[in-house]
Amino acid sequence: MRKIIPVTLFLFLFSFPILSKTPGRIDSLAKVLRTQKDTFRLHTLIKLSQEYLPVNIDSALFYARMLVREAEQSGIEKRTCEAYLIVGSAFHRFPDLDSDFFYKRKAVTLGEKIGYRKMVAKAYNDLGLYEKERSNYKEALELIIRSAEIVEELKDEKSLGVSYMNIAYIMHSQQEEDQAIPYYRKALAIFKKTKKPDNCASVLLNLGSIYDDRKQYDTAMTMYSEAFRICDSIGNKAVKSQAMVNIGVLNRHLGKYDVAVKWLEGALVLKREMKDIDGISVALLDMAQLSRLRKQYAQAEKYLAESETAAFEARVPEQRRDIYGEYAALYTEQGRFADALKYMTKQTTLKDSIMSAEKQKALTEMKTKYDSEKKERENILLRQEAQVNQQKAQVNQLLLEQEQSHKYMLYAGIAALALLLSLAFYAYYQDRKSNRLLTEKNEQVNRYNRTLKELNTRLIESEDQLTQLNNTKDRLFSVVSHDISNPVKAMANYNQALLAQLDKLDREQLAEAVKKINQSIQPLQGLVDNLLHWSMVQKKGLQPKPEKFDLAELAEEAIRLYDSYAAQKNVSVRFDSEKNSSITADKNMVRLVIRNILGNALKYSPPGSSVEISIVNHTTGPVLRVRDKGKGISPGKIKQILAGEVVTSESGTAHETGTGLGLTLVSEYLRMNRGEMKIESAEATGTVFEISFQT
């Protein structure tokens, strides 16, 4: 069962950081609160409310109410507006939607009065989602569009992305999918630009559900898969589990029941970990529907029983209604018509009950909204009346002071007292100003010290990298001079001998001579290729150019390239591949990866042994394995290879030498193409290289 996901605007109102929500952090804030006054105390109350919100709603509501009371008493209208928004959010989580609505409306009224546009936009967004829950789609859309207009004026791009997504969410809920898609895409572009992966995943799920409904299954699967990948990388279990449900249900529609089972079972595991009772019920219902389609009726009935229990616990009658409908379908397929009729009756009864409850809820909400607005108007009148009374009192006080103006001595005493108080206040102000300046200077010195420390660390790292590069360069020059000179000398000798005997050689002898020259060229060609690619990597000038190609074709190409080398060493090469082993990556980089791994396997294979190459398709993409029976690789070198370090090359079984660059390039190119490499080796028994790519 797919869900459409809304997004609320973020409620972190100030520039100070919000730290991790731990008991120690909360206890520390509570202790600080006891000694604070004025605006500092309001800041701490805001922090406490936000720290408690996801972990203890009762405590969050306690501090939020205290925040509202003290903010109103302080007369700081901006803080009061923020307090209304925070306490409303706490009531929403409680849940008490009527109080949530009341305080969000107060935030709008006060925010518009004092020109606090940012808070007005947040309140409009939340009120729009509130109206959507009451199925007042027109009012909901108007409120969220107001929010979008404000954040657009403020150039608040992150909040604008949220507004676009919620506009699309409301249109999507009304089946206005053509209008929703452009807003989803605008939101996705903003979330990518502002690096909001959680929101990107939510948008992709909602877009995917539209294409799923339109039976554009390839597009839907692409979006679901991308949402899953994002959530898997950032650890967002909630959206990840919903992506898994969507992928499972889509595979069920496509008739891929085995694949669907794996995704739905994975989603169910995550929802159990999160203790998402509603989500567990939904996943179990999807599993039951899948089991019915596979004619596994007993299993389907078991899933339905568990789903119904969870739905009762979550208090979601709409979910129980769907479960009863699935019971009826299940029993009808089995010919158990009496049982099917029983559950159809239960479904109809529950459906009527839900409709009646929704009507009653709508009436109650309308009355609550009217009462809240009426109460708010009354409060405004009371505040205005209080202001008038206060002004009257001030006028009376002035008249009284005028009547007592003849008491010169009293005024003189008052003036002297006022002067003393002014001097005391000035001294206090100067002391606070000096302390503040001293604190700022200390912070500035600390910042300079941190900057110097960071620069020093970077300098040390640069020196280490330069030393490592120089050592690598010296070692490369030493090995390269030897590895280049030997093939060149061999070719020169073969050429001189060939020229001297050219007239005397027959066709077979001439072919044998050319073959030897070619064998001398092959290691030189591989060395030059590796050096060229290594230099490009060091210059950061090589970027992958992804394209779709068959991994098996590159493997066969590498085998043909090393055919004569393998024959020369009397090593057989076996190759086996499953069909459809296509990947998307830089073809030239992957070609070099396969060549180096195969060349390395042949280099250390003893005569008479074999090298086995295989390609197997996994759910995440094709996997290529190269197995040799050489002397193996030590654990230390395996760690260096996987870390992308240049390792010291050892002589092959035919005394071949090397630079050690090949496997370094393999590690780097796999990283650039989102590939992975695993190495399994035991000395004297051989080595297995395994590389994998995402499709």
C-alpha cells in the first residue's frame, strides 16, 4: 500500500545549534533554566521544548506552555510569535489538533501584526496541512500557496522547496496529478540544490506513485529505487521502509512475486525495528495480498490475522476496513462463501461507521474552529480594553504629579535618587559592555588559534603526501627504467637477428620471430597504459564518462589480449558468464580494471595451472570474479590495495617485474565508477578478486 508523504517547514528558529537529544543535554538545560532570566531564559525554554519534542511529548508540552506564558509576560512579540508556533507543534504531536489550530492562528495574527514574515509562512504551511487532514482541500491549497509566496519574497529557498512539495501533495491527494507533477519536480530540484536528501527521497516516492498509477512502471521503479538508495545511504529507516513497500507492491503488479516477497519482508523488518504499528499492519496486508495471488491461502490468512491485530493496536479503522475486504477476497477464491459474506458485512458496517465518524469529526472541527476564532476575537478586545485602562491610569498619574509639583524638596530628592540610579545603571552597563568585549576578543583569539591549527595540520598532511609521491616517483623511475629497457633491448636484438637472417628465413621462421617481438611489446604496452592512466589520476584530470555496455564483452576482450601471454606460461583461462551482464560506467576505465586484474592473475599463476573468470548477476548488479592458483597475497597488502595505495610489486612466476600501479588504478577507477572490490586470498592456495557494479 503506497502512501503520499507531506513535509512540514523546519522549526529551528534561531542561529544557535541544536545538539543531540540526550538525557545529559536535557538535564544540563534544565539546570541552566533555574538561574536564568529575561530573554536568556526564553532561549533555554525554546531549546528544552525542541529537545523533548521527539522523545517525551508531555515534557515538551510542559516547557512549551511555560514558554508561551513567559513570552507573553515579557512583551517581546517576536518571541511570543515563535512560542505560539512551538506550542502548536507540541499539541499536534500530543495529539490535540484543536489547540494546534488555535495557537497557529494566533501565530499568524501576531506575525502579520509585527511583520514577522518568516513565522507567518511557517504557520500558514502547518495550517494548510491541518485543513488537508480535514479534507478542506481548497482552504489547504490557499494557505500553503500563501506560505510559498512569503518564502519566495524572503528568498528562503529551502522553505520554498517544502511549500512546492506540499502544494503538489494536496493536488496529488485530489487526483490532480498533471498539476502536481511540475510542483514535485520544482521541489526536487531545490532539495537537490540545497542538499536535502530526506526530502528528495520523499518527493521521488510521491512522483513514483503517480507513474505507478499510470502504469508507467519503469519510470516508477526508477524513482522508487533512487529513493531507496538515498535513504539507505543516510539511514532514514522510515522513508526507506516505505520505498521498499512501494517496490514490493510494484513487483507484485508486474507478476514478479519472488522479488516482491523479498522487498516486502525487508520493509516489514524495518517497520518492526521502528515499532511502527500502523506501518507493520500495512506491510502485513500487502504480504497477505501477495500470498493470495500465489495461492498460499494459509499464509495469507496468517498475515491478515497479524495485520488486523496491529490495526486494532494502532487504532486505524480504515486499515481494518481494507483488511476485511482482503479477507472477503481470500475466502471467495477458496469457495468459502459464508466466511466471505461475514467479512463483507463487517467491512460494510465498519465503512458506514467511519463515514459517520468523519461527518461527526467535521462538524466538531467546524464548531471548534468557530469557537477558537471567537475566543481569539474576544482576547483581542480584552487586550485593547486593558490598553485603554492602562492609558487612563497613566493620564491620572500625570494629573496627580502636576498637583504635587509645589513639593520642591520631594522633586529634588527624586532627582538625586534618579541621578544615583542613572550612575549605577551606567556603571553596570559599562561593566557588562567590557565583559562582552572581553568575551568577544577571547572568542576571536580562539578562532585564530583554531584556524592556525587547521592550517598547520593541512601543511603537515601536504608534506606527507609530497613525501609519499616523491617516494613513489623514485620507485617508479627505478622499476620503469628496468621494465622499459628489457623489452626494448629484446626487440632490438630480435630485429637485428631478423635483419641479418631475413633472406635465409622461411615464412614459419619469420612468423615465429614476429611473434617473439609481439610478446616483448605486450608487457611494455601494459606498463605504458598504466603509467599514462596513473599520471592522469594524479593530475585529477580524468573524469568518468558513463555509458551502458556488456561486462562480458570486456572480459572476453581482455582474455583475447592475454591469450599469447597465457599460452607462453602454459596457463589456461576459463570464462563463464550469465546473460544480460550490462552495467553503466566508463568503458575504458572498466577495460583497464579487468586487464590489470587478469594480467595480475596470469603473472603469479604457476605453469600448468588455470585462471577462472565468471560473471554472475545479483539483484544489485553483475559481479565479476577472477580466481587464480598462485602464491596468494598477504593481508597487509590486501589492506593497502583496497585503500588505493601503491604497493611494492613482487616478481611473477616467470620472473616478471612490475610497478605496483596496476592494482592502485583498479581501486581508484572502481571508486570513480561506484564499483566495489573484494579480495580473498590465502598464501600458496591462490587469490579471488571480486568486482561489482550497480546497474
